[in-house]
Amino acid sequence: MPLSGEDQARADLYALIARLLLAPPDAALLAALAAADPILGARDEQALGDAWARLVRGAVLADVQAVADEFAELFISIGTPPLNPYGSRYLCGFLNDHPLAILRADLARLGLARAPGVGEFEDHLGALCETMRVLVTGGAGLPRRPLAIQRQFFDTHIRPWFGACLFDIAGYEAAGFYRLVAAFAAAFLAIEAEAVAFVELDDE
């Protein structure tokens, strides 16, 4: 069965956020963003539409190499990079800690695991967004997951810390294009978090 329009849109936005958080955009992605249509939605989605419009304008003005340099300054370092978008870091204060072990167990139950050769831990915010995309759409040999499972995964592994992480990215002094990425991601994930709350109320 085809995805609903709403779920396809959710999956597409999760995929975009994952792509931008895991690697700097190439020229093709920046061009696609620069030419993107506005996001139109209900009044409670105005923040998302506004953040999207700012990201699109930022893509129009962005230079590929400058954005790549910015990404490297924010997220890559010989030592410890200034920004570490990992759940364990925000929940426990250390990388590769207990929350990552819980996440890996949950991923295993869902038939998911980090792909060979991938350098980022599974609790990287970009990797978690990619996981959400797979839960929404399914993948090679994997079924789409019911909304309740999507919400449970989001509530456990993303909701408790995404706001603090994206606030740090947006507030970092060297962030330019990635300030816009963080604002857009925060607006989208806030809508997802509200949806989690409604599911919890329904379940009660």
C-alpha cells in the first residue's frame, strides 16, 4: 500500500535532516533546497514553514565549500569537536554510554543495525532521523512500522534531548548555514514531539 501524503512528507523531512546532520550538502542538494517550494500547513505548523523558508533562502546564498568548512568546524576535529550530536552525550554527559546500549537493543528488536563502514554511532541525531525514516517507510526487507512503534522510538531516543542539541548547534558562534538547519530540524521535531503527546493521551 502506498504511503499517505502526510507520512511521505514526514519521511522526506526526516531524510533531509539526517542527510544534513551526517554530512555537508553537495552542490546538487543545495540547488534542490534553493529551488524548493514553501511548506504550507496549519497554523500550528507556521514555525516549520518559516524555518523552511529561511533554510531555502540560506541555500540560495550558500557556497558549497564554505558550508563544508562550517560542517568540519562544528562537527569534526582531531580531538573532541565543539558539537557532539549524540544522545549519550546529552543524556549522560559521555559518548558511547548507557543510552546507546539501550538504543542498540531496541534497534535489534526492530531488525535494524548500523551499516558496515558507518563511522557515526547509532545515537547520532542524524542517524536517529534516518532510523525514523525507515520506521515510517520501511526498507529493504523491512516493513513499515505502526505509528505506535514510531512514537515509542521517538519518545525514548529523540524527544528527551533533541531540543538541547539543536539549541547548541544554532547557538554556536561559527554556525551560519547550520544555524538554519538546526532551526528547521527543531521546528519539525517539535511537531513530532507534539504528536507523541497526542498518541500518549489516546493510549490512556
